[in-house]
Amino acid sequence: MAYLYLALAILAEVVGTSALKAAEGFARPLPTLIVALGYGAAFYFMSLTLKTIPLGVTYAVWSGVGIVLITLAGWRLYGQAPDAAAVAGMALIVLGVVVIFAFSRTVPHA
């Protein structure tokens, strides 16, 4: 269940962050509400994740996967296409997450 909670936390954070741009400094009510609900859900599910997965690993996965997903959302929703250097950097971040899952003994492998 911890990985499901982590996935839900990441997705909720991506929704909240995507709406943050649309909220225009919290001047638009609906996107502002989506930001608040997205971040609230993200932190709730992250707190459930932390009952099983160590904080550092949770945050590494949250950050790495979140960076990639929010970049894709920015590209799709706002036309903010990443350049080659950005893609290469994100690939390295994803590789770091893969290394954690493949080789770290701190990650539950159940």
C-alpha cells in the first residue's frame, strides 16, 4: 500500500503544482482551490507513505518522479517544452531513483 500512497501523493502534487500556474498568484478562485486540495491530498498521502518507506527514499522518489511529471504537464498544458539539457538532467534524476530501488536496502521490496 505504501507505493500506492506514494503514487497518489505524487499525482496530487502534480495536479496542485499544475494549477499553481493557472491560479495566477492566487487571483483565480478555482485554480487556487485545486492548488489547496492537491497539496492537501499530496501531504496526506505522503504522511501515509512515511509509515513504511524511509523519509529520504520517499522524498527522492517524490521529487524525481514529480519533476518528470510536472515537466510533462508544463509541456502539455502551457507549451513549456524542455530542451535537451533539461531532458538529460531529468534522465539522471530518474536514474538516481532507479539506483535507489535496485540497490538500496532501505527500500521495502515486498
